[in-house]
Amino acid sequence: MRFLQAFFLSFAAWWVLVPLVLAVARALRLYVVVNECEAKVYVLFGKVVSVIDQPGFHCLWLRMGPAAALLPFFGRVHTVDLRLDQEYLRSQPVNSEEGTPMGVGVWYEMRVSNPSDFLFQNADPRGSLRANVSNAAVRCLSNMPLGQLLENRHGMSRVVRSEVSPRSAQWGYRLGSVYIRKVHFRDKEMIRQIEQKVVNRLRQVTSAIRQAGANQVGVIRSAAEKEAATEFARAAAMRPHMLHMTLREVSSDPEVLGAIFDTLEVDRILRGEAEINILPPGSLLAQLIASRQDPGAKSVPHAEAH
């Protein structure tokens, strides 16, 4: 029984009494809890009496004394976000030194550095910073050479940041990184002309590369044909000499020479596509044909060619 009573009393103390006491303490401004990247500005009778920008548990009576008791009735508390913020301004109109209408995109970061100045020095510090960055970009980047606008983005970013930082500090803002992210042409007709010039230039370069390749191939082919013709002419010039040497070597043996001539004669007969009649040996027709042949002519035994 005592255990249950102690349990219910502890439950009531921790879940009912403690939150109630803490709520009354917060209402009387006995303490305040500041979150990470957050600041609280306390104003009493139209005057800033305290600024707390460190996260943690803070006792207002130790900071402001008895004036903390008047805050719930005559004062106000402003909560300011101290987190890093960023914004991007698109296509800010800029004219180059040559008169070309250009558009510049500006990306920048900002953070509240002085909460009280952020609240009371400017009614719209964010909008004023945006307008200040836009004016600085147009003022500092106008009348620059077109090549520098298209290439030197880091230099332009530093120029814009150095121009905006002093003014933004007066409004409680601390300007972070500034970067020129995009530089483009704003005139559509000029964009079309530039695209046409680029396409024509690419066609010219492609044609030049193709023609140079064709010329190189022609040179290589001509050199190869010249070398081949030289080798063929050399082989044709050496052919009679090689035949002469071969026939001279073959003529040293009469039997081999006779066999070669017989083979050549038979080959010529076969290539001539003449009709060949083969007669049996010892027949009367064969003897008559043999007797009529010229004794000085070379005959083919047992055959007649027409």
C-alpha cells in the first residue's frame, strides 16, 4: 500500500507539479532556454535590455536584475533565427563594354550577426540586402569587357562582395560567400546568330578535317602504288633473265629438254580445244596417216588432232 502511495505521489510530482512549476517560472521570466542558432532579444519600455545568443539555460534575474519581473507585463521578447541563409538573384541586367545585353545570376549567403540591429535598424533587412546585392552587381559589372564577363567570375564575385559587405553590417547582417553562377545573353536574336555562327564554324572544321584526311589517304595510296609499280617493273625486268638461266640449266640435259618440249606441245594442244581422235595402234588408218606425214615434222603417236 505504501509503495502505491509513493508511486502515485512521485507520478503526480514529476508529471504534474514539475511542469506546472516550470511553466510558472518561465512566465515570471525566472529562466529561459535558448536553442542552437537562435537569439532572444528582450525589450523593456522600448529599449533593448538584454540579448542572449548563446544556447543553453539562462537566468534572467542574474542578467537583468529586478527588471526581469517587469518583462511579462511591460516588455517583449523577440526570437531571431541565426542560421545561415542563402538566396539566388536571377538574370540581373548588365551591359558589356561592347554594348552587349547580358544577364548575370548572383548567389549569396547571409547570417544575422547583430540581432538588435537586425530588428530595429531596418524594417525589411532581407529585402534591403537583396536590393543592395542587385544594385551592386549591376553597378560593378556593367561596362566590363565581354571576355572578362564570361571568364572572370571569381574576380566579379569578390568585387560585388566588397561592395555589399559594409552596408549589410549596418543592418545586422553578415554577408557570406558571393558567387556569380551564370552569365548569359539576354537578346534572343543574338543568341540565334551566335548559335548559327558556331554551327557554321563546326561544319567548316569538320570539312577541313575530312579533306585533310582524304589528302593524307591519297598521299599514302600514291606512295604505295608507286612502290608497287617499281617492284612489279623490277620483277618484269628480271623475268627474262631468270627464264634464260632456267632454260640454260635445263638444256644441259637433252632428255629433260625433250620431255619439257613434249609437255609444252601437249599443253598447247589441250588449250587449243581442238578435236582429238585416238586410233588403236597397228590399224590401217594409222599407218596411212603416218605414211603421209612429212618425215621432218614431229608426230604424235596413235593420235590425230583436227
